[in-house]
Amino acid sequence: MTVAHYLGLTPKWVDGTAVGGCSFMIHVRHAAAAIASGLCETVLITHGESGRSGVGRTRNVVAPTSLAGQFEQPYGPMGPPTLFTIPVLRYMKTYGLTHEQLAMVSVVQREWAAKNPRATFKTPITVEDVLNSRMIAYPFRLLQCCLVTDGGGALVLVAAERARDFPQKPVYLLGTGESVETAMVSQPPRAPFASPAPRPSPRSGSRTRTSTI
């Protein structure tokens, strides 16, 4: 609603699904379905936050009556690095993931960050650098924790037919999946997200183009 107001638009279809960090991938799925069903022709998906500068930041209070408020907050978790330890340790035990393999995630992410001239850190790191960094919450070390930054992004989605004469090469949405399981990060199922299989786009021949603004 806020973006539409700032842009002076009156949209005929909106979606504000909020399920955490993957919300915007689900927005893409919902937008493709809306376009395929004729509810709209063009969809703008946006997100922005001032995580580092804290502009407009409000205190995030977990309701004591919620599941997390009853069964996680009493144990003092302080954000994702302390909440995601349990499911990650479960994954490591189940699939034999080593600390070195887990550290490679940070190494590769830094490689990608170096391609962005506005990235906070661009200096390459090694697996050894990650494993020698300060422990935050086992098994996560400092270089395995996400940076808190200011940033934003947007996607514009249209039907494939409409994108044919666009100057940029289209990016097609070939299939999606969607599900939710538990409101508590510490209580994942034994096989996370096993139920939703990726499905083809809503209608044959109506692949959706996405382009970054």
C-alpha cells in the first residue's frame, strides 16, 4: 500500500504475504498465478530495509502468547545466529555435513559480494578464515553470520507474450513450490519442506518474465 501511494498508483491486485525471509519468492509465485488468471498484467514486487542505519526502526517484540514467545524466547535467543543452530546441527548429523563444507557457504557468498562495487566486504576469504573466526553460537562463527545492511530491490513481472519485444533478455519462471511448516525455527521437521514439489507455471505457454529494476 505504501509503495502504491508513493507512486500514485491504484493497483487492481495486491499481495502482502509475510512468511519470513522467503516471502518475496512466494510473492513471485502469487504474481505469476495472478497474471495467468487475468487478475493483472504487470506486477511490481519490492522490498527495502535500513538494517544497518536503523532509519525508522521499531522494536521487534515477540508476543509472549505466540509459540516462539512460549517455547523459544524464554531461553534467550538473540536473532538468527542463535535460533538456527538447532536445525543446522540436525542437518549436519543427518547428512554428514562437515564444518568445512558449511564454511564454504560463506566463502562463496563473499565471492559473489566482491562482484558488487557497493558491498561492505569484498576481500576474499578461505575456509580456514571462516573456521578461525570468533565463535558466535555453535556451529556458527563470525564469518558465517549475515551482515546487517541497508538495501532494497524490486522485480517487475509480466506474461511471456508481453516480454517478447522488450530490449532486455527475459528471465522465465519455470516452476514454483510453496508451503509452511512451523512457526518455530527450533522445531523443524525431520525432512524440511518435503511436501511441496515444484509445479510448472500456472498455464502452459504463459511463462512469466522477471527483470530487476
